[in-house]
Amino acid sequence: MRKVFIVDDEPFILEGLHSVVDWEELGTELCGKAYDGREAFEQLKDSGADILITDIMMHEMNGLELIRKLKPLHPNMKFIVLSGYNEFNYVKEGMKLGIENYLLKPVNMKELAETIQSTVQKIDSAKRPSYFDPDELDILRDNVMNRWVSGRIDPSELRNRLEFLDIPADMSCYAAAVIREAPDMEASEELPSWRQEHGRQVYASCREIAEKTGYEGPIIRFYDLEGDVVIVCLGEDPGMLQERMLQLLKEIRRGLNERQIGVMITLGSMEQGYQGLPQSYAQAKRLQEFFLTHREDEIISYGEMTLSEELQGYAALDTLEYEKLLLNRNKAAIDEYIDHLFTVRNTDPVSPVQIRNFAVELILCTKQIVKENKLNYQLATSGYKQLFTALFKAQTVGMLAKHVKFIAHAAIDYLSVEDDEFSPVVKQVLHQIRTKYAEELSLKTLGYEFNIHPFYLGQLFLKETGVSFSDYLNSHRIKKAKTLLTETQMKTSEISRSVGYLEPGYFYRQFKKYTGMSPTEFRNMVKQAACCE
């Protein structure tokens, strides 16, 4: 449990936070409280705490003074600031001190819980390297940007944050690019650690090169939670913005190459309004997979890919039938499906690159199915580097089909093995999700049913499966929704309720997050693919 200390000179807020928040569920415990900064400093100067939640304006030593005095004594302590609407100057000072987030009064309890949860995760996983200097990566900006691009922030709250951070919210279009250093697989098999180790040089170089280009217009750079460098640009005309961003990215690529740094750069879609940025970011992240079939010195643009014949064929591939056959463990049927697929594609007027992309799509689909059903990420992805290497050396369609069959057979063998690697309680959770996904499920309800603390249950699930409970539940629900969209004429709102989402708007956002498109777009794509057969 991480220790939290609260400071506020308003008794109503101090007592309210103490009693309303479910601290244990957030993986924390209250270790103390104080009504002013001086009292808090006396209590914390020796023992410290993991997280300090403090008001800014207090009679005896304000929140900023308290942070300044505690930071040298407890450099690892995290700070969350409470403030009124007219105290932005104080909050800007807090940004310089490295606060995690600021919350406007009256406090939004959902935002507070999310901030505490993300801070606890940051402490536990130590994802952000300790070597970043304050001028390289502003902690508060990083927090806001990651919540923005992942769609985990309320629109009204986001607009307030953007205004505060001097990021225009009234531009016509927004777009994101992802820059990932090309991994040296022989140097390290642990990609997250490898990215973290090499990330500083890429980030610093990107910033320096971008500044030298004299790019006109707003540009925001930050690290996402996977260690990739993200560049966000804003503009008034989509075509002009894309052209300028491509030129900027070419300069960055050229500059990094001169420094012997190989990178994989992708550019997402040009989206209308600031609320469209998560879609552009999601597309840029998904496009990174295309480096399986593209040279690392290319810049892969969503706009170019969607207009090209190559991506049209790639997107039209219907893998739902393949998923069913794989889960049924039917090797003969899988072989027949793959033979038919490549025979049809080979007689159609498509390019060799398209044929190779179909093979890649099936491999990626296989990997995802194994990951969703067996969950052990290392086992689900082991050996894939060698398999892809062999795939790209194939000179004929028959060789491609042979490689895909080999991977599919290996996946079936693996899926047929019992889940002995999971503890009994995690097996029960998986069974509940797979059989009762349409009902209200949460760590709290399952923890009560299995007589285990929700936080511990969540940690156990993450440790054994490699994914969080919420990610697995949402992924399973979206998978069921895709089947209903393909095989039934049910309305989207009906499908939403049938897979466990009571609010259609939330279902829409989750579907787009996990698939990169809306439910309607997905249904139309499947229909179009069926017509082409």
C-alpha cells in the first residue's frame, strides 16, 4: 500500500476526502492529514509519504512552500495539487516543481481517483526514467498528453487543461506522429527496458532537430506510456498540415540517421478538432506494425496508406472465419482456409506486397488470438521474430502459405494445452469474464465473490496474465461485439447492451479504441469484403 498524506485548511474537504475515497481500492492508505502547510511539514519532514495531496492557498505555509521544503528531503515523493479557478499562477509554479496533476475545486472524485491510480502505477512500475531533466519532460504536461491521446479525460476537463498549458483548442485539425527507435533485437529481448534505456537520446535529438527546422505552428513533444516519442501538430488545413508534418518528420529522420539512430516513424490521420487526436494517435501506433513489410527508412502515413491499393487489400481481409477455425483447433480446416485465401489472392490482380501483407495479417491475428485466450504474453510471442524473418524470405505464394500454416498449427497446439500456469482464483476470473461478460463485472464485485481484496486480485491478474483486468474484459466484449456486427442485423445500441455496455457512447469509444474504427465502419468493411469474394 502506498501512503497518502492530505493537507487542506478547509475541514469539509479534508474530512470529505478522508471518508469518500476508497483508498484501499486505489492501492493506498492514508498515513495522516493536516490543516496547514506548517503542520504537514512537521509531520512529514522525517517520515515522508509516497503521495502528498495539498491545497495551494493556506494560511500557514502554502502548498508550494510545503512542496519546496519536502522535495529535497523526500525526492521520490509525488505531489498532487488542489486549487481554485483563480490560482493558475500558483499552479504554473507547481509545474516547475514537478507536480503530477492539479485538481480544481470542487474536486472531481473520478479525476482524483484516476490521478492517484496512475501515480501509484508510476511509483510501482517506475516506467518513467529517473534521468529526465525538468526542462526535457514536464511531468504535468506528460500526464495531460497521455490522458488526451488515450481518450481517458473528460472533454470539458481537457479543454480547461489545454487552455492552462497554452495548447490551442480551437484549431481545425490535429494529428499525431509516433517515433520509435528501431530495436536491436540481439542486444536485448526486453523491448520496454531497451526503449527506456535508449529513449533519452531519441527524445532529445527529436527536440533539437525540430527546433532547428523552424517549423511554424504549435508542436508538442512527449513520451507515451510505452516509451515512444509522440509529436502532435495543429493546423487549419488538413492537406497543408499533413504536408508540413511529413517534411518535419523527414528532417527528424535525416537528422537521426546522421547520428546513427535508426527510427520507425508513422503519421496518423488528420483529425477535425482537438477531440479527434486520440484517433490520429491510435492510427499512428497501429501503423508501426507495417514496418513488418516496409523498410525502416520509410515514413508510413495513414493518409497515404488508406489511399493506396496496398492498404485497401490489407484492410479488406476478413479474419473472423479464421479466428473461429483457430479456436476450434481444426488444423485441416485452417489449411483449407489458407490455401483458398492465397489461391484466390494469387489469381486476382494484386501486387506481391499485398500478398505478403495478407500473410502478415494472419500472423498478427494468430498472435492476438493466442494472447487473448492464453494471455501469457511471452509464450504468445516467442519465436515470432524468426517466423517473420522466414516469411520475408519466401519467394512464392506457396511458401507464404506454408509459413502461415506452420504458425497456425503451432498456435493450435499451444491453445490445446491446459491453463496450468494460472492460479485457481485467476482461472475463476477468466471463467467469469468469458461466461458473464454481458453482466456488470468489476474487481470489486469479483473480489467480494471470491473473498479476496479487489486491489490484490487486480495485481494477481496482471502478474499472471500480463494484461489488466479492465483491458481483458473490454477486449473480450469488443470481440463479441465484432461477431454480432458480422453475423446479425442487430442495432449498435442493442449490441452495446448485449456485450455489457449500458451506455452506447462508451461502447462506441471502446470499440474505436480497440479496433481503430467505429462499429458502423467495421460492419460496412465486413460487408464490402463479403461482396468482393
